[in-house]
Amino acid sequence: IVNPKGDLKPRQVNNQFSELKQLLQLNYENELSVIGQEMADKKQAEQEKDASKLKEAITKLQSLDCPLIYIGSIVEWFTAGERNNILYAFTVYAGQVILQNPVSVICLGEASSGKSHIQETALKLIPKRFVVNEKKITEAALFNRAKKDKYFYDGKIVNYGDMGGSNDHEFMEESKNLMKELQSDGFLNKPLNISDGEGGWDVKDLELVGRPCLTYTTVPNHY
């Protein structure tokens, strides 16, 4: 139909198309290899840069008599005020990371008064691997973490973000209480019914272990 005169043989066309597919596949694989190597090189360069920065920071801090005052000066330089409040929050967060001493940080103030700014700035001074952001998490979602890793929250700073007023607190009340219980006792248990595949049920305990601290912002009308 495409070539009614018959001067193109189907076998010849198919062979040529097969060769073209092989060339395209080879080219695609080569491109992937080049991109993969570029990404690996970039990641290695970033890690080396971070390691160099960390070494410089450690050397600088070890040379200071009052490192917290130095950190406060940097905070004041890069943020518009709230130096003391940011340092209060940072010191407590650092206590969790370094001393494994979980104390919660709750920022209370009127709307648009800079609470989130204080919290976010202090959290930026903490390595990201120690911070877990949980927005509107339910009890079921909280215990789902235990299915993969029962130590998921251990040693972490759990950030609930802006809790606003009473409605948000009512929605999160159970989750907040569980997080505070985990912080105090170091463990949580919840029985879960699992089908045994034969019409019956087995009971399995979901367990969370560890001592996280909680942080969020809220407004004065919540007690």
C-alpha cells in the first residue's frame, strides 16, 4: 500500500529499521552512561565541598571561647531580629542532636508575628537528617512508620509546622499525645489485627521505640 510499485522490499526495510533501532539503543545507553557519570561526579564534588566546609566550621568553632555568641552573631546578621528566640530554639534542638535530651519547642504568638521564622531559622542550623516534618499526621499514619522502622522517630526533632488555632489542635490531639508519650516513655505499642488467610485473624503489635522531641507554632487562644 505504501509502495505500490514494489521497488522497496519489506525484508530490506525491516533490516534497515532493525539496524536503526540498534543504533538508537546504543546511543541511548551511551547517553545514560554519560549522564550517570556526570551526576556521580557532581555528587562527589558536593560531598567534598560539604566536607571542606564542615572542617572549616569545626576549626573555627574550636578556636572560639564562646561559640554560641558567634553563632548568635551570624543569626543576627542574616535574619531580621529575634536573635535570642532563635538561639533558645537552636540550643534546645542541639540538646536533642548532641546530648539526646528531648525537650519540645513550642512557639506561641499572635498570627504573622514571626513564629515560623524563628523555628525555621533554628532548624536550618540543624542537619536535615535529624528533622522529620509531619503535617496533619493521624494515629494510623504515625504507627505506619513502625512497619518499616520502629526507630523512625528516635533522636529526631518532629516538626508539626504551623498548628494555628484550636481546630488544628483538636485534629492532632491524639497524635500529639502519642508523640509526648513516646518522648517520655521511649516506646509505644499498638495491637493490629492481620488476616491469617484462612478466615481468622492474628494480632501483631506495632511498636515505636525512641525519644523524639516535638516542635510547632501556635497562637495564644490555644491552651
